[in-house]
Amino acid sequence: ALFVQVGTIGVEEGDAAQCIKVGDIYCLKWNTNAQRYGMAFLVVMLYWLVNFLHALSHFGTSYAVGAWYFAPEDPVTGRRAPSEGGHGLCDCRLTMKAFCQGLLRHPGSLAFGSFVITLAQVARLLLWWARKDEEARPQNPLVKCIRRCVDCLADCFTRFIEFVSEHAYVEMALTGAGFCQAAKRGTALAVMHPALFALVGRVVCAVRLLGTAVITAGTTYSVVLLLVWWPQDGLTSHRVPVIAAAIAGFVVSQVMMPPFSAAARACLHCLCLDEDRTRALGMSSPAHTPQPMQLLVDQHAGEEEPERGCAKCCRCCF
């Protein structure tokens, strides 16, 4: 309905005689410029809304991870029990509080971060559309090379903006800072701990790939078993339902796996925040870091590369 409403902006009633002559039963006169501007605005708003929901989800997951990370351990069970809730599958108090914190205290920061990502994504989309439009025409090899370099730079810039924004959402959830201050601190942590951030990035990538494969394969295998055990009358081939199940499983996996990536980034920022607090208090080791996580960090502590080049110059900026 929204697309129809935007698509009919500037529509006027046409000439009845002309409409009867050409057989136009709707008899409408279209203003193409108004429709184009309206549809472009609608596309930008849809991108912005999707990115805002992604930012809110990232913020909520990071807030929940921070509440768990800095919660005291139960001396009896040894488990961390956040005071906000989240002690069981049906205990949604912590989740609701995290989303309320994002919507009530940081809506502007989340909207700004998602808007920046939207601008980068729309710019990349326009470059892709221009490339597809010009590929049918013969071009100079130099122009083609320059266009591909511009596309590559736009893609790298979009990924950089997404990287900075995602880590900014984590810092906002943990420290309560605004978007710009949180983005500055998140980028500084990435510059000062490149090996640790690269390790977490590899782990996140492996977990997402493994989770996607397991969910997709499990869904497909379950459908195959159901079709074998309970064959349907009139079904001559299992190919179509199996392919549909695989696509559905892949879509579900893409919805389920991003929170794991957000949780991994949040744990990394919690570790850095815990180390900063420990260093400020003059303690020897972080007070809240789980032992398995501390062992993993100690094993890769020697992999931090010496600062040189851009990394050395960037440290003084943060």
C-alpha cells in the first residue's frame, strides 16, 4: 500500500476523449519526476529502517552481554546472574530492558549510525546501477578500469563504515556514550589491539559459516526424512520441496547467526573495558574476565604486532 501511495504521487485525470481513443480504461496522467523522487525517498527510508533495526538489535545484544559479563558469580553454582534478569529461556526482562535503553536513551545515536550506513549503501547501489547501465555500451578500457576502482573503493568505504558503526553500538551499550565518542573509542581499540580484533573476527566468521551450514543442512535433512517416511500423494519429485527447505533454512540461519557475532564483539569490548578498569585500580589481572577467555587472550598476547606506519600515527589521534 505504501509503494502504491508513493507511486501515485502527482497523478492527474487524463483527457477522456484521448483515453477512449487509445483504450486506456484508467485514464490517468502521470508525473514521472514526482514518482521517481518519491520512490527514491521510499527506498532510502526502507534502507534506513532496516539499518536502524539492525543497530537496535546490536545494541540490545551488547547490553545483555555487558550485564552478564560484569555480573558477580554465584558462589554456589558458579554462574553469572545479572540483576536485570535473563536467567532462563523465558526470562525476557534483560532483553526488554536492553531494547528500552536503546529506544529511550540512544535513539538519536542509533538513527545517526544507521543513517550513515544507509548513505554508504545507497551510494554503492547507485554505482552498481550505473555500472549495469553502461556495461551494454562499448567503453574505453581506461574508463572501465577507473570505474571498477571506484566501485572497489566504495565497497571498502561501506565495509569500514559498517565496522566502525557496529563497534560504536557496542561501546554505546557498555559505556552510555554518544555515537561519535563511541565510534572514536571503538576505532581506537581496533588500532591498539589489531591481533585480538583479527582473532575475534576469524572466530566470528567461522561460527557464522558453521552455524549457517548446520542450520541449512539440518533443515534440508529433516524435510528429506519427512518426505521419505510420509510420502505425499501426487508428489512425483522431491527436488522442489527440498530446494525450498534449503532456501528457508538458509534464510533462518541468516536471522539467527548475527546475534552471535554481536555477542563476540561485545565480549571483546568488555574485556578491553575490564582491563582499563583493572589498570586504573592498580590490580594485576582483570576482575570479571572468565578464565577460558583469559587463557585464550594470554595465548595470543604475543601475536600483537609492533606499531608502525598508520597504526602508530593513529594511536595519537585516539
